[in-house]
Amino acid sequence: MPIKGATSVGLDRRQLLAGLAVGSGVAVLSRLAADGGPPARRSKMGLAGDCWNVHQRAQVGKGQKGDLSDPRLFLERCYQLGAGGMQMSLGVRDEAYCTGLRRWAEDHEMYVEGSTSLAGSRFDAERFEKEVVTAKAAGATVVRTVVIPGRRYEQFRSAEEFAGASQQAAQRLRQVEPIMMRHRMRLAVENHKCHRVAERLDLLKQLGSEWIGMCVDTGNSFALCEDPMEVVRAYAPFAFSVHVRDQGVQEYEDGFLFTDLALGQGFLDVPTTVRVLREARPELRFSLEMIARDPLKVPVLTSKYWATMPDVPAANLAWTLRTVKAQMPRAPLPTIDSLPLEQRVQYEQRMVEDSLAYAREHLGL
């Protein structure tokens, strides 16, 4: 399918952006540097770090330090595009860095949310707390996380194995809950193609904490044969943060293909989704999360897919397949992984720009 058309804080913005334009070969960065400002109308929607994966790889591939891995530079990039803030991993930073980041965000009326992971056998609670302290010092009130990375239908071989992972996730959340309470920070746990709604709500009920809630990803749960709008309504009362997405689907021999598209170009009812979440939690921040890559395979017609979900009604599968058939695009979903790097960078750029424009014009964001 045709494609649409050193990070030192001491450097000034023009030097930073001009340097990135040379390093990554992305002409739009130099254009933005020359223009010296964002679009006239800014969006309230921010950008999650995954929106710039291709740009990051482009920079690293040239042997240079990742240009947008520095939170200050990432936030400035969001500003240049007209976004309202950012959600990304802030790491562990010193007080001076955090103060500078917070003041820059405040001066430009932007928000900051942190991101971290609770998964893995090498989880370090001490480092986690330092990341929470960093996020708070940078002005964040929310840190997004995942407790079971990956996709359950790929990662686990049985319901028992997944149940064990869920128990470990619950233990990890109980371990860090006192940290969040001590620092009065909220932990937003994403629905990351792991728990179905009933499972996640049961986990939240077990925890019963005002400091642990949801990062509501508006598209992920369709890959678990759940109705995205029902998912949003179920999670809305527990929402601390939002990943706004739109998705494209297409049949293939073992199930369906599933990919991120610019907002307004997929099959999700994005305006209703945003309205439901804002009505439930008016203070929510909305961050675009979108990954420029080839479509994912969701093999719902294989036995392995159902190994961790043996009790899901057949009606859920039937509804999902009917939805896929009804929402099939006229042309195949875009595949970009085999394209030249520059074209992938441009595709990612266009997805973000189109989504920000849609948020401003159609979502009140």
C-alpha cells in the first residue's frame, strides 16, 4: 500500500532540532527548527514514547545516541508538533534535571506522565521507587506500567501458566502499592493484551487501592476477542491514564491481522470512547500510543490462541470475526517493515501528525 506523504539540556532548542535533522535524515525536523514554533492550534492530547520507535531506530542505526530517549528533548518534540504533553520512561534523574523538565512543561502548559515496568524476575523495588520519585519531581502525578508484557496467546501455553503469571503480577502490585501511597502517586496498569476485563477487574478489586488503577488502552483488548467499547466502559471508573488508538483489521488464514492506524482511519469509535472516559474521569490525560510496524497476527482460529482462555464463550469469537469481516479495508493493510528507513520515518511522522489533527478537530483534545 502506498505510504502517505549529545542530548544535553544546555543546548538550545534550535541546535538540538537541527542536530537531529542531520543525524536522522528527517527533513521535517529541520523545517520545524526553522519555523521556530508549533502549529497555531495545539492539541490537548500528548504522545506516548512508542509513537517514535522508528525515529529512535533511525538515530541508533547511524551510531548516534537515541535522539528522543531524553525526556526533555522528547517533550520539546511533542511541543513542536502541537501535542499537549508526553508519557514516557523518565528513568532515574537528578533534582536539577527534574526541576528543569517540570518548569519547561509548566511554562509551555504541557503535562508529563512517567512509564515503567513491573515485569521480570530482576525487578528492583529500590530502582522502581527512584523512578517514581523522578516522575513526581518532573511534575507527573501518574506512572503507567505493565505487569504482564507481551501477548498472552503468544507467551503462555496453558491457562495454569497464565494464572501463575497473574498471581505474580498481583504480588508485584501489592509490593509497590506502599511506594505509591508513600509518594502519593498513581500507578496506571495498562490492559496490555494480557487480562480480559473480568480478570483485570477482579485484580483491582483484590488490591482495593486508591493508588492503583488503569491505563486504559482503547484498542488492545480487541485482540482478546473483547468489544473495545465495552472494555472502555468497564475500565472508565478506574482510569488514571489513557492510550488513545485506532485500529485496522484484515482476515488471514489463521485469524485476523491487527494494526495501528492514524486516529479516524480505523474501525474504532474514537469520539465515543473519549467521551465515555472524560465523563467518568474529567481529569484524565489522553496520550496517543501508536506503533508504526507491520500488522500483528492474531491467530484466533488456532488451538494455541485459546490455550489460556478455555472458558471464553464461542459467541465472543463469532462477534470478533463478524466485526473483522465488516471492517475489512478496501486495500490491504499497510506493511512498512521492508521499506527503506526514510520512508518508514515519514510514515510514522504522518501517522502522528494526522492523529493530532484529528484530536483537535474531532475529539475536543
